[in-house]
Amino acid sequence: MEKLEALKETLIEGQKLSMQGSLDRRAPAKKAVPFLLEARQGLKDYVIENGTNPLAWRLLSQAEECLLNYNNAIYCLERAMELDKKNQKDLKRFALLKDYGGMWNELNLSAEQLESLGLFLDEMLNADDCDHSLKFTKRWLEENMPKSKISKIVKAMQNQGGYCDCEVRSNVVD
């Protein structure tokens, strides 16, 4: 149990440093990533040895979520729910994970791509004010994504409140 508590503390430290809101995830802050990766790996190892511990599966789900791995987060929470059928909070969290994971899947951009887009938008918006269009976002997409995916990604961004470059920066990337 001491090992699980230590892993929980590492995860909590990573969550604090990540600058993410609960279930409204963005790419974690760089300073949080080592803590989150360490917690995730330790929790993976822990559940291999102690696969019947629902708390370990819940914590692993949280680590995966912080790293934007929603499919893995859902899988881990499902394992926790199988082991602890009485926990009603898991059901609510499961529904929220599936919903928010679907939005991330719809966006179809990795955390690294979102970070790159954010840096590009910062640079462009510092040089030129937002004209309430997606001209910089679309330029980045044209340079970094297959043409066939651009309109779908733009629609997904708009579904998350990104109707212009500054809104993409604040509502989708940050």
C-alpha cells in the first residue's frame, strides 16, 4: 500500500503542475509531464502485480486522462468498475470520460500538435491582432495536416468554441 500511496502523491503533484481543469483537459504543462509519466508507468507496473486493486486502476485512469490518452483512461476505469461495482462516482466519471474523449478523438490532433499550433498562434497573434477569422489556424493546418482532414478538424475546433484564432488559442489549445 505504501507504493500505491507514493504513486498517488506523484500523480497528484503532476496534476497540480499540469495546469489542467478536471475533465476539460488540454495538453499538460511541460513541467508536469515527468511526474505524470512516472506515475503512469509505476501504476501500470502496480496493476500488473495487483490487478484486483480498484484504486490502482482509478489512479491509472487519471494518469492516462491527464496525458490525454482517453481510450486508455476509459479502459482503466472500466477495470476499476468491474472490481468495485458499488462506486457510483465511477459511473459519472465514466460517462464524462467517454464524452470528453469523443471530443478529443473528433479533434484528431495529438498533444504535441496542439502545442505546436498554440506556439504558432502565439507568434502570429503577437505580431497581428485576431481578425475574428481562422486564417492563422487554417494556415497551420494546411502546413501540418493532410488536406482531407482540415475541414473536419476546423468543425471539431468550432464544436469546442474555436471560431477564430484567439478562441482556438484559448478554448482548444490552452
